[in-house]
Amino acid sequence: MSSKKRVSYFYHGDVGHYYYGPGHPMKPHRLKLTHHLVLGYGLYRKMEVYRPHIATTQELLKFHSEEYVNFLSRINPDMGRNLSTNLHKFNVGEFTDCPIFDGMMEFCKIYTGCSIDGAQKLNHKVTDIAVNWSGGLHHAKKSEASGFCYINDIVLAILELLKYHPRVLYIDIDIHHGDGVEEAFYCTDRVMTVSFHKYGDFFPGTGNIKDTGSKAGKNYSVNVPLEDGIDDASYEMVFKPVMEKVMEVYQPTAVVLQCGADSLTGDRLGCFNLTLKGHAKCVEMMKSYNVPLLILGGGGYAIRNVARCWAYETAVLLEEEVSDDIPKNDYLDYYAPDYKLHLPPGTKENQNSLEGLEEIKLQILQQLGQIQGAPSVQLQEVPPDWATGGGEGGGRKRAGEREERGRGEEDRETMDERSVGKNNDGGERREHEAEFYEGEKDQDR
């Protein structure tokens, strides 16, 4: 009997058409590249493919404030300068890392609908693994945009999972700290957040190992701060024992894994040195626990490498072997000159010493050891699923055919620098020098 899991894949054909603006490092076009690799490798034949519903305003209000959602719904690039007070209040606009662009709210509702639909499929045991590479926007706060993120689809998906699951585990392997998700669940034991990230002079400046949660959530926020240049072996040295202990003490009934690809070698904003195989080992390990699993995207700013990573991890989830040769697809030229799937490790020095990683591991294991048994909840009436029929959200449709293959034009203009703002504690939002390319280096691929 096959042990393969049922995998559901959520993709909307319009999600790769949105554009943050000239020079901005976030390129939704990477999602179309990823999808075409999934098609090229024939992986779509091995899973259920769904066109998601468009999230409604009411759905977004389950986490975000009404004032913030209403503002995002009515703003457009032409009226931005006339709303300077609110732009500053909500951290959007030309002097932030969250610009106003055409179709911004529609984009947010598309990727959020994918994540909510994935959570519902898991809740009703229709699937074992739900995949939404367009999701994973982990920096958005209740009433504030941050780090290219406007709506926090992760928090909304976790809230959906909590209707059926007493304990949800959130894991973040993006190079940036998963601050928005941690903040949302910092005071509860219903959700444990575990983030592996670059810490120090780096955005968003949060994620200290000493930040462990508060009140009922004490010890249920886990932060693993890492240094530049970490490679596959060093990453596994920390990830494996920490996650083994987390699964042992917390015993989650559902897992959400954010697979930000900016932790890969060669990323425009990142400074780690992970290969596709090292990154995918995290996915493979969490899959092995046979717990309902929601897989999300996240960061990733060398778009051809993002597509490589998420297509490969789709294959890992399906337990399918794929060739190292990139298959023919509409975006084949992006993978020149070698046209290979896998990335060799870079030459960046690993600044994570074995002693330092061991100390971090022991400190976190000590924190997890203070948890006395997995928390439980009383039996209660299960709230209904999000309303998705008709009106603003439209109906949910099964995607039986491939999405359109229109090729977007690549932006090659100079990248705008991220602004240095303030975090919620009044501290500076830190940026690392690796977050900037200048001149001819600013290119999409």
C-alpha cells in the first residue's frame, strides 16, 4: 500500500500578474515561474489542483482591524499623496517598503483565499497536505503593513485551523523573522511559533532567543537566531533536534510551514547559504510526522531560484523524483546558462560556529523542557467555515486546466532601498547591507 499523502495545490492564474513597482524586490511574477515548473515537470498530475475563492473583506476582518482593511480597500496609486497621515499610520506608500500599486487589495485577497481554502481542506480531511506558494506573507500586522506584506494570510489560515485543531504549530524558515505571526499569537498556547532567521543588523530586528511568549503563551514562541552564511549541515544541526523536541512536547494536531526562499544561497536580500536540498529537508522532515500540513511560500527575491525551490519542494511533498534539467516551459530562458534545477552552495563564509549553534540549541531545548504536557481545550461548538459563495468572494472552482501562459515583462530598473522605520517597540527596523544591490546588479532573476 502506498504511503504517499494526498496533496492539494492552490493557484490562481492572476496572482503572478501584479507589480509592486519599478525596482521593488518583491516580484509576484515568481509565482508564475513556479507554476510553470510544476506544469513542466508534470507534478500537477499527481495532486488535486484548485482555483481558490477570493477572500472577502469579512474574512480579512477576522484578524485585521476594520479601519486598516477599509483603507487598503479604497487606496490606489493616484490618491496616495492625498492621504499622507493614514499612509504613515498604516506604513504604506512610496517612502516605505510597502508601496501602493494597482490591484494591491485584489492581490492580497487572492493569496489569502488560497491559504484559507487550504486550511479548510485540512480541517475536513479532504487532503493531507495543502500547498499555497503565493501565501506566507508573515510580516503584516493587525493594523499595519510591513516587509512587503499587507494582509497576513498565515494568521487567517491558522485561525481557520483552530476551529478544528486544539494545537497548531507554525514554523518559519524564511531568512527574516516571522514577526507578524509571532505577535498575533504571543499570548496563547493554542499556537506555537518557531522561527529560524537571521538576527542582528537585519530586518525586522525582532526574534531574540529570549523572546519566548507571554502570559498563557509563555515558552510557546521559539526563536532561533542565526548568522550569515549558514549552510545545509549547520542548519540541519539546529533544525532537526529543535523540531523533534517541539513535536514531542507540543504534539500539534496541524502544522503550518512557511518556506520563504530568501534563505537560499544567492538571494538578493538574503545572506544564508542553503541549497535547494538543504531547504527541502525541512519540508521533508515535517511531512514525515503525518500531521495535517499547510505549506506556504514567503520571501525570495532571486525569482528563478524561488521557482526552482518551490517546484522542487512540491516534488518532495509528492515523493516524486525530478530531473536536474529544467523542463521546457514558457520561461526557460530565465534558467540560463546552465538550465539546471539545483543550486551549488555559494562561497560565503559560514559565521555560525559549532559552539554557538550548540549553545543556541541547548538554550531552546531548555525552554521547551519547561512545557509540562501538550495544552488542551474544552469541547465547544465548531464555528462555520468562511462564507465563500457568491458576492465579493465568488465561488470556489476546481482548476482542471492549465493557467494562461502570458509572459510578464521583466523589470530591470534600479531597486529602491527599504526605508528605516520603527517596529512596534519603538526600536529601529534594521536592514543588512546584503539587502541592497546597486546599478546593474538590480535585476529580477
